[in-house]
Amino acid sequence: MARIAAVKFALTSFLLAAAMTAPLAQARSQTDRPAYSSSATIRVADMPRQGRETYELIRQGGPFPYDKDGVVFGNRERALPKQRRGYWREYTVTTPGSRDRGARRIVCGGPPRVPDACYYTADHYASFRKIVE
């Protein structure tokens, strides 16, 4: 019994020492993020039905089903082209079966109803595809 306790203590000490000397994981910095690429696109017709509906609501100026629709998207991750604060606005694309807003969004920049550009994300801003007619 004492031998098992000694082995457990030695193993725990070894693991703790290894953890303390291992390099710490670091968050990705702004410069680690891949540069913005305009090559990824999605046609309106290829978006899910809910995405097409949200896109049409944007073009009509609403009304939108979620209070947060139309709020400023900060683009802090610099996943979209750099613009002045307030240029980008986000809109929810309903996700069937989700109890909350889900991960799908459309982010548009420029004037409401006739934005300069809109982007679709199905993975909560991890990647974007430019919406093309």
C-alpha cells in the first residue's frame, strides 16, 4: 500500500514539474491570423434558405427578428477588410434547432438596404465568404 502511494506521489510530482516547465499556450495574435482573402465567395442562391431570407430582409431594411440584428460588428479579429468603426453591421441567420441565435451571421458594410458588401459566416466569425449575386 505504501509503495502504491509512493508511485502515485512520484507520478504526480513528475507531471506537475513537466507542466510547470512546458511553454505556455498563447492566444493567436492579430498578426497570426491569415490575411483577409476576397477569393472565398458564396452566391445568394447557394446560401441556406434562412440566409437568403435574412439577406432579403437586409435589402428591405427589416423588420428583423432579433434585437441584435443591425448592431455594429467591430471586426476586432480583422477578418473583414479594414473600415472605420460603425461601417460593419451584423445580422442573424436563423439556425434550425438552435435555442439561441446560433453561429450563422451575415455582416454587411456601407449604407443599409444597399450595402457595399455583405459576408456570410456559418461558424460565428471564424471564416467569411463574400456574398455575390
